[in-house]
Amino acid sequence: MKQALATVISNEKILGELERPHARAISGSWIIWLRCPEIAAEAKSGQFVMARCGEECTLPRPFSIHRVNDRGDIALFFIVWEDGKGTNWLLQRNQSDSVEIFGPLGNGFSIKPASRNLLLVAGGIGIAPLLFLTDLALNQRYSVTLLYGTENASRYPESLLPPRIRLVSVTEDGAIGEKGRVTDTLPKYADWADQIFACGPTAMYLDMARRKKELGLEGKPVQISLEMRMGCGHGVCYACTVRTKEGLKQVCKDGPVFDLDDIIWDELSLNT
Ligand SMILES: Cc1cc2nc3c(=O)[nH]c(=O)nc-3n(C[C@H](O)[C@H](O)[C@H](O)COP(=O)(O)OP(=O)(O)OC[C@H]3O[C@@H](n4cnc5c(N)ncnc54)[C@H](O)[C@@H]3O)c2cc1C
């Protein structure tokens, strides 16, 4: 793990606000590029960094490494909560400002050498760590299919996706692509996949765990990236402890990537 005073290369709003009558309001989504060669050189897809977000935030905030380039920059793709202190601070950073970050943290995704076809399942902001995985996998000549589900047409711009990816769009209101939930498309693609990588809300994982057979996931290696509230990011505070079949694990240190089968979902669903 490295500490860095990263320089902001760019910080752009890419999605507008989202009104959600029954949930926390979102002011928009941004992509911030940060120059931090020490962290970029070590980063693996699925890992995250902790960002110190100004004096009003006592705790640093976790963000997945969204992309890495060969100039030593990392990108974070982040949702700004209308009432979120940390994300509102981050959106106000301008080019040449500094942001204190530390990382890379966590275990990251792992691609088996024998795999050829990788199926990625993104729910909403869950696309954040999966694009780093996509970039790496396509460079290494894997075939990548991305199932990307959102509530409506407010979604990650297709123009920013790597051209060689096979994209299957799903929206709950049917505005773009197939209508429904992203997990509903799994039966069509799971058979093709040697490995499945998913990132999305806990409800998406619960659905995958509970309807494993129906969705075609039985016997498939499925890695999921778990998001839990965390304090320190490196295994000291135990705020992000989760129960697995192998005992208690810390999402920040032992995860955030776990096998779908390892998490005791019923217990997690009671607590989230
Ligand atoms: C491993 C990991 C990777 C993440 N990657 C991304 C990403 O790529 N893009 C993105 O938009 N968001 C990501 N998140 C969620 C992001 O950390 C929160 O949205 C952010 O911390 C909210 O901060 P805030 O001060 O604006 O909101 P507040 O609600 O004011 O934050 C208060 C506290 O809660 C914690 N917190 C709030 N929401 C979450 C959450 N969902 N998960 C974990 N901690 C939370 C914060 O760290 C902080 O300590 C990730 C979370 C984790 C655990």
C-alpha cells in the first residue's frame, strides 16, 4: 500500500442528477483522473483506494480503481450523493489540485489462465471496477461480454467503453436495450462464460445467490465485489466484517472480491 498526494488531471461530470423518490438523491456522477504513478503501477482490477475528502470528513472514503493509464494515472468513477460530504468535496476538485489517497487496497479480481470467455455483470455504479478488468482482459485477448443494467437511460456513456467489448444493455424501464433487471439476462449468457465477475448492489447478489440454478450459475466460478461501509480500509477497524463460510472476513482486507458461494447471504441480507 502506498500513500500519495495525487494531482488532479481532470474531473468531469458524465451523468446528471437522478431523482429517486424513495432513496437517497444523487446529484450526478463524475470521473476524476489522478496522477499517482506509485499506486497506478501496483493496481490490480477490483482493488480500491481510500481518498481523504477534506477537513469535514474524519474518515477517508473508499473508491474502486476504475481505470489506469500508462502515464501513471488512475480514474475513479463516483456517484455524488446530494448529502454526501466526501463525494461533494471530491467533485469540487479542479485540475492541478491535490487529493491525498492511499492504496491500492483489497484483493482484486483474478482471471484463471485457462479461461477464454469472461462475462461481466454490472448493476448501476457497479460498472466502476469492471472497466479496469475489461481493459486488462481485452489487452490479454480474452473475449468479454458486459451485461450492464441500470434503472433508466441515465447510464455510463457507451462512447467511453472499449470498442472490442460486447455490450448487452438492460434497463428497468426499457428505455435502452432489454427491459428488466440485469440478472434476468444471465440465463442467455452464463453458459458461454468460463468465469463471471459481478459488481452491483447487494440485492443483485442476493438474486444471483438465490436463483443460481434458474440463472445458469450452478457450477460457474462467480466473483463478486462486495461494498460495505468501511472506516479504515486496511483491516484495523473491523467495520466491514462479513460472515463467510470460512468464518468472519473483512471486506477491505480479505475482499472486496469474494466467491459468490462463500458469502452467507441470508445473514448479510438481514443486516443491510
Ligand atoms: C470497496 C468500495 C469501493 C467503492 N467504490 C465506489 C466507486 O467506485 N464509486 C462510487 O461512487 N462509490 C464507491 N463506493 C461507495 C463510496 O465509498 C461512498 O459512496 C462514499 O464513501 C460516500 O461518501 P460521502 O461522504 O459522500 O457520503 P456519506 O454518506 O456522508 O458517507 C458517510 C460514511 O459512510 C461511508 N459510506 C457511505 N456509503 C457507503 C457505501 N455505499 N459503501 C461504503 N461506505 C460508504 C463513507 O465512507 C463514510 O464513512 C465504494 C465503497 C466501497 C466499500
